[in-house]
Amino acid sequence: MNFNRAVIKVGSALVAPTKTGCSGQYTLAIAQFITKCQQQGKEIILVSSGGVAAGRSIIHHGSPELSIAVKKAMSSVGQMKMMANWQRFFDRPCSQILINQSDLENRKRFISIKETIQIQLANGILPIVNENDTLTSEDLTVGDNDNLAALVAQVCKADSLFILSDIDGVFTKDPKVHSDAVLIPDIEHITDEIYALAGTSRNHLATGGMKTKIQAAEKAVEHGINTYIVNGTKSEVFASLLAQQNPGTRFAADKDIIKAKKHWLKHTLKSQGKITLDSGAVNALVNKGASLLPSGIKTIEQHFKAGDAVDLIDHQNNHFIAKGISLYSHSDLQRIMGKHSDEIAIILGHNQSNVVVHRDDMVIL
């Protein structure tokens, strides 16, 4: 279950487990897990609920049944507290991104969100995404952030989605009612029978249930994203994830999606050139899922433009190891090959990207 770019969704019950607002009871362990992932070179996007729950103790409401206006007011003040609660655990900066599904359905806004998150990740920033509850004109429906997390994972081209809940995963029965309930570790296909296993949330602070988590998983796996439902209240869960062990329920990514992308890159696009790589770059691409940096390039053959497909060759044995889309032309690469990414702007006078071929635009053969 190795991953390189993941979206981690954290629910309200973990961010604000009591009526007194945000807490580090569970979020500290989650933040430590995110930091360790980042130290391993993994890219993380956090989708965090908790705005309404964090503001619940500040806005007087007098009723367990909250009006939409009260929820919006709670979200507005609670969002600040939620962000401050996350930022205190990280040395690196965090960003706040408030979106809703309509933003993702609009092509221009979709691209804008994608570009913003891409730039933030490239600069070592942790994007923290939440639904824009304050400005939404509709009810804050159950499971918004579960499904939002799946959509964000698609935008970011993540390879994994981790949905952190207060339950271990999907069980054969409701484990809070039936002592003989058994955890289902792997689900290859989401069927009506799987949905039938979903119960409803009993936590008054949570906005989602198991059904919405399965819905989110279905959205993600259809786009080739492995999805996991795990228990975010247990610190040992994160040790298992770092050890590449599944502590919850895994929904397998649709292999047809992955094959279609590989087929398009391998067979549809005609290569216009060749780039020979040193052993360090070969290892990074093949074994670590990394992008190609200019420092790993040894030679360049043929003439090609930025945006053309190129073959990537191992210089030691002349083996064809990958194919991808070059973000630089052959003439620019002749000038920056073997150089550090920080030198690109100085040498070329501009910086199209810190990488030559991004891993999202590459297929390892």
C-alpha cells in the first residue's frame, strides 16, 4: 500500500471530540503521521471537517437542532479555530482552501484549484481543504466532506485517499451493536451488499456516516485511487500505515482506469525524443514514484518541444524504462541538464517547473 500523494480526510469527531471546541486529543497523532509522510517525500493534502463543531460553544443556539443560519455562523468562527489547531502542530506553513462541489464542477475554478494546490505542494505547504459552509446556499448535507475529499483527490491526481473515522472500517455487522461483527480488510468491488452494511453515525458532532464514506470511496476508486477507511482515534493505526500495513478497510482502485492512462501514454502519444538518465534518477522514478529532475539527466537526443512525449532511458543498460511528457524543450534541457532545480530560472531566465517530467504525466514500463 505504498503511496506518493494522498488526501487525508479528518472528520469533526476527531477535530472537536467534545463540546468545548478543537482538541489535540486525536489531531496531534494525525499531524505527526502527516509530518512523517512528508519527511519520506510523500505529498499530503488534508481535508478537514470541524468548522461547525469548533464554533459550537461560541455561538449561542439553545437547541440541538441547528438552523442553517446558526451553522453558518458557527462555521465562520470555528474555521479560524480549526486552522489554528492544525497549524500549531506543524513547522511548515499550512494553507486554507475553502471550496464546494460547484467549484469543482466549473472547469475554470477546477483548474484554478488544481494549480493552487500544485504550487503549494511544490513549496512545501500543507493544503488544508474544507467545504465553504459559510457561503453555501444549501443545507450542510450529511457527508459533504467525505465526498469532497474524493473530489479533491481527483483534482490533485492523488494515488490514495485515507478517510479517518472513529470506527475501524467496514464490518459485516454494526460492531457497536453486534459483538460478532468482523472487519472487512479488502473490498474489490463496491456493490449493493456493501452499501447495505453501512450504518449511520451516532456522534452528534459528526456530519457523515459510513454510507457517505462508501460513496466517497466509490467516487475515488473509479478514478484509480486506492481508498482506505481507518480509525483515526487509534495512534497505532498510523504506525501500521507507515509500515505499509492496512489497519482498516481498503477499497481497491479500478485497474481499468490505470490501464487506460498507461495505454494512452504508451500507445497514443508518439515520442519525439529521448532522455538518458543517471542511476539515481532511474531509482527515483522506478522505485520511489518520483518526478524527473534536471539533475538526473545525462544526455538528450532528437528535437522536441515542451509538451511532447519523450522516452526515458537508463544510461547503464540503454533500457527503455518510462515514457512521459516533457515540460521543457530539448534546447532548454541542453542548458539545464545535470543542474539543480534552483538554477533553472537563473540559466533560462524563467522557470516553467522544477521538474522536467512530472510523475502524473509519466508511465513506468
